[in-house]
Amino acid sequence: MNIIALEALTFGLGRLADAAKKNGCTLTLLTRDKTVYDYELSRPDTGAIKVIEVDTFCDDAVTQAIRKEKEVAAILSMTDTWSLHCLTINERLGLPDHNPDVIRLIRDKYRLRNHLYNAGLSAGKSKLVDPRRFDRATVVKDINYPCIVKDTAGTGSQNVWIAYGEETLIQILDKASSAVLRGQITVEPFFSGTLYSLETLSWQGETRVIALTSRIMSPEPFFREEAFSSPVMLDVSQSTALQQWITTVFNSLDYGNGFAHTEFMFTENGFEVIEINPRLGGVQIGEALCQSLGMNIYESWIEMALNKRPALIDAPLPMLKGIGQIIVYASEAGEFSHIEGLERLTTHPGNPVFYPTAYPGKRINTIDDQRSSVGILFAEGHSSETALLNVYAARNKLRVVMKA
């Protein structure tokens, strides 16, 4: 059987190829730019992956390419950006998929917020605003500050702004009127709390928490992700409450099958969803969980594609070690050259590893969000806390060099 990946997360193709082989399947990657996967495709364990370059934003071109393939069992939707394209293509080809209504709901941040509010699962509502044409009195009515202005279909912390007052809100809307958006603009509450992400796996309505990941963000007014550590360990009562809460959330959405990456906050009033993504977490969260648990969790993608109950739903989840990771960013716009200091990582505690996301010559146009990433630094420890300390110490040895 042939499993099609319509694009993928930047890292994890090696794990996915191993999982496909174990289940007697071949893996085909459809991508508009295979250089995005240069690191993964350069590894020996990805040599069996068939790569087809096609405009993956063109549903007609993708459909035509897949029709030429033999024994296609399923198309994997592993990213936010192409999740809605997968729905269209699966419908055309008669292939299995998520519930389309559910995916469209959670990929629309405006609809998701109001759904949760109406279900009694969020403390605030969201409102749509056309930044090029709006009535000021209507927009500012019933807004509590600070508030968040964001792209309803955004990803990678792009097009997210915080408004501390009415004048700031109007200035942000003016800025948003010329931004390149994936969706529309929504204004919603700013929740004060500590941000985490939850990795879960659902199968036929049953949901299991796989791990909790801490998240360190840049100072306001930006929302750039800086560092992560997992798995974060909670006491029994907190773990039970978290499992019950996310199950209630997913039941309200009718989210029955697949991985999910839920960003949420611990607030004074309980848990509050920030966003839900129908996939594994990005950066190197998938690899972190594989190493922490001592298993290839990517096997679940293949098992679900073959309509098998994923073993991960029932498997023991030992915490063998913690993993910390830092996104390494360029400190200024310009053309990326190289990283200095990588040779100094070999003797550093935590076995740090650097995973490149940019190659010499990449143009960095902004340092406000994840587009300025040049790599991910990864380190381990006996717990998520020591792993995070190890990776922060290792990061001090590196310097991002831009071309003159």
C-alpha cells in the first residue's frame, strides 16, 4: 500500500518512513519545495521515500499526481497549512479523512473560540473585523484590554498582535489591512496565564494524553516561540483534571480520530484553549516524544491510515528522559551565512544536537516570528527541567552569523 504525505512537518520523515516500512507500506511525499526537507531527505533511512514535486497549493495538480500513483491507501494531513487542501483532495479521490466539519471548525480561530464559549469551555468570545472597512464604534464595543488580534487561519505565530487600548487596536487593524493573511482578522480576549501544549491521540472517540510540553514565549508584544521542554510531569490530580478537560473539549468538537496539538493556558479560572491543531506539534516535539517514551510514535499515523487502532492508545508511556529544545533565530534581517560554535557542543552535558532549518543564503525578512528560525537546538536531561537548562546552556555557545 502507498501512503501519501501531502507536505509534512520539517522533521520526522525518517520516523514516518520507518513506520511505513514496518507496516508493509511505501511512503510518497508530495511537496512544492523539497529543499524544506533537505535535512531529513539526506539521511539514509529516508532513501526509500518517493518524492514528487508539484504545486501542493493547487488541488487539481495534486489530485492528478495522486491518480498516477498505485495502491494509494490514504493521504496524511500533517500540517496546518495543507489540512483543508487534504479535505478537498480526499473527497475527490474517495479516500478516508477526518470529519471535514471538525477540521474546518478548528482551523478557523474565530469559529473555534465562539464554539468553546457557547459550550461553556472558554471565558471569552471572538469577533470578526474587516481591517480595510469597519465601524470604529462597533469594533471597540465590549472589548476588554489587552486583547488579541490575529489571523483566523494563521500559523507559526504570524500575524498575531496585542492591543493594550483602543488607539493601539485601531493602529493594529490598520497594519493588518496590508498584511498577507491566510484567513480573516478576529479580535479575541487576551488570557493571562502560563502557556503549555498538549499532545493527544484520539481513535473512534477515545482520547489519550501523550505528553504535556512547556512553552517559553518572547516578551510582548510579539508571540515568537522560543523554547520547549517535555514531558512536563504533573501530580495525579492535575493530570486527571487535564485528561478530563481535553476529553470534554474534544467531545464538544466531535474530534474522534488523529493526533492533536492543543496550545492552552493554566489561568486563575482553569484551563483555556488558545488554539487546536489537527496534527503533532511542530519544531521537534515529535522527535522529543519518541526519545522520551522510547518508541516511534509516528507509527500511529500509518496505523490510522490503514484503519487500525493505533498501538499508542494502549501502550505504556514511560518517561525515560526529558527533552529541551530552543529555536535558534537570526538576530537581524538579512542573508543567513552559518552558525559558529557547533563544534563546542560535543562535550556539553545533555548530548545537544543542532537541527538546521535554514541553509546559507536564506533571506531573513523579519525577526518577529518563526520565519526567522535558522535551526533547532535539542538536548536531553533526567527531567524536562534539567533538559531545558542543558539546552539553554548549550545555546550560549552558538552564534548566528549573517552575511555582510
